[in-house]
Amino acid sequence: MMKENYNGYELQTAWDDGALGYGFRIFDKSGAEVSKSIDPYFYEENALQAARVAADALSEQE
């Protein structure tokens, strides 16, 4: 599992046995989950990059 603080969010990636790939979850400052991946990623780095893009989109919505 990888964790990264990015743009005020905590990004987490982890392997999902059911999806046979990596997924991500995004948490706000209070620890509430605000977004997660739908599709699996073959590489963990790709899941983390997708999480950054999603976090950027969340920041733009604020």
C-alpha cells in the first residue's frame, strides 16, 4: 500500500484481489473518504497518478 499527502488530501493505493489490480481511495482532512477508483490499474504507480488527477478535480470543485 502506498500513501501520499497531496493537495490537502490523503491518497491511498492498494491491491484489490477481486478486481485483479490496484485501486485508490482519497480521504479529506477529517479522514472521510471522498473518492475512490472504479477501474483497476495494472501498476500501483498508475493508480497513484489517477488518484492525483481525481484529487485535482476535487480541488477544482471546491
